Amino acid sequence: MRLFLSFRGHIPFGNEILTCICQSNRPSRKEYYLKYLLHERKKPLLIPILSRSLDTFAMLLYIHEIDFSPKYNKEYLNTRLGFHLHWSSCLESTLQEEDKEQKNVFQVMDSLLSSEGDSQRTQYPYVTGTSVIGIKYKDGVLMAADMGGSYGSTIRYKSVERIKQIGKHSLLGASGEISDFQEILKYLDDLILNDKMWDDGNSLGPKEVHNYLTRVMYNRRNKFDPLWNSLIIGGVKNGHKYLGSVSMIGVHFEDDHVATGFGNHLARPILREEWREDLTFEEGVKLLEKCMRNLLYRDRSAVNKLQIAKITDEGMTISQPYSLKTFWNFAAFENPTVGAEGSW
């Protein structure tokens, strides 16, 4: 007779093999260790199914080909194994169905292990966006980002929108891996939809969205599978302006002006020097354009095609893409210094 029991919590034995399973990222290697458990350990033995948290396991206790006499009741197993078991009628019925269909337990485990492998996200950035800049101004919040997407050091895409509307009151800008940004947008779509379904007259503001994203980024960082982005969240709700930032490891803060990527080094000094609380919309746009022009001159991943977004109590707008006027005819470019002619 075969029986499955479910368990959550600390693993009291089999730590060596379970550690190997935890540290292995390859489904084939996990399968090898599980088969080792099946063949080498005598009954009862443990088959772990890894959850997304490395410190918590959904456990299946597998008792193979034994006579289910009163000796093997719940109390006996609890005493022998040293932890409390939770009997699952759902798992028992699932097992009975598998017995009828004569399925091999390895097929079940293979499917579970392969599904764990399929859930992996970006482990290294491939197509990335550069800086995003956000500032508060007199009536609301402004945000600017270019539209470049770099494949390594090659500017492969030049029409990537990296500023998006989130609900009624928030804007989100992202630098970093574009595919991870798309994944974050899916999370936020679900969050906003769930909020709307309450139909209670309330809606999520920028502070709530910022807190949610902080938890998401920190959670993924703890799994050593981060979402490779730095995010800026800005918005206005009930007359209150909000602007914050969160990094790929969950570091977050609020400020009157924020930037990501290279903008943290090249734009923030300009903002510290020239930003003031009573900026008009026109002055705010000029300040953002000055920062973006500075980045265009000095950041190899920047492109001369940008969008500026505005959000106030009346609503939000994201501008059509446009280019900045630039000047490259510097005398030093035309008449290089002595000793530098013909080379860099």
C-alpha cells in the first residue's frame, strides 16, 4: 500500500541530501537526488517538493509496499518521525487515482521538478534601459526617460516605453532589464484589478504601489532571483504629491527628486543645485531636459528620443516621443590637443 502525507516546516532528518537538492538549480540533478532517496533509504522516506522559499518545504511522506496495520497509524508515525503530520485526504485520493492508472511515482516527481525549472526568470540582464528621472513640481510630479533598449553595449531598440500608468494615481518608470519590467507590469495589473473588484470607492495610491513593489523586489532578492530593475514611483492622490524609488534588492526611499542608473551620478547633482519646490510645469520640463541632455552627452546607452510624463490631481499625460537639441561642435572636437591627433 502507498500513502501520501503532507507536511510543512523544519526537516528533522535527511539534511545532507535535502541540502544538495536545495543548492541544485538543475531539475535533472534534483531528480537524481530524489531517486537516490527512493533507492537508498528504507521506509519511511521523504520526497521533498521545493517551494519558492528555501526554508519551507511542502513534504510528501511516501510509505512503499507495507501492510498498513494499526502499527502504522498516525500516532506511531508522529512519534517515530519526531514531528506532527497533517493527513491530506486530497493527496490520498490523488494517489488512489494514480494507482488505478498505474502511473510511476517518478513521472509525478519529474513533472513537479520541471515546473520548478520553468518558473525561473531573468538571471542576468540582456536588454536593458538606462536612467529614469523624477521630480516634484508645484502641481504634481514629472518623470522623464529615454526610449533606448541596449543589448549589451549595442543600442538595439529605440522605441521602448519605460514609463507606464499604474491605476488612477500613479506613474511607474523603470531602468534595467526590460523583460523583468514587463513581468512587474503583470504583477501590477493583477494588483490594480483586484483593487477595482472591491468596488468600494477607494483606489490604490502611489505610496501603496511603492510599498507593494518594495516587498516584491526584496522578496525576489531573498530568493537570489532578483527582478533586475530600479524603479521610480510617482503620483498624486488627494492633493498629496509622492515620489519614491526602489532598487533591485529592495532598498527604497522617498525624496523630492530621484533618479536611477547613471542618472544617480550625473543628474542628481544638477537637481540638487537647481530644483526648488515652487517649480512651474515649464520650468520642471526644462530642468528634466537639461538632465537628459547631460546624460545623452555622457551615457553611451542613452538615445536622443525621450518621453516626459506628468501627473496631477486632474490626471496624467505621457508625452509623445521627441528629441532634444544638442551641440557637438566644440572647439576641442575640431582642434584636438597636441599629441592627440589621429588617435584617441
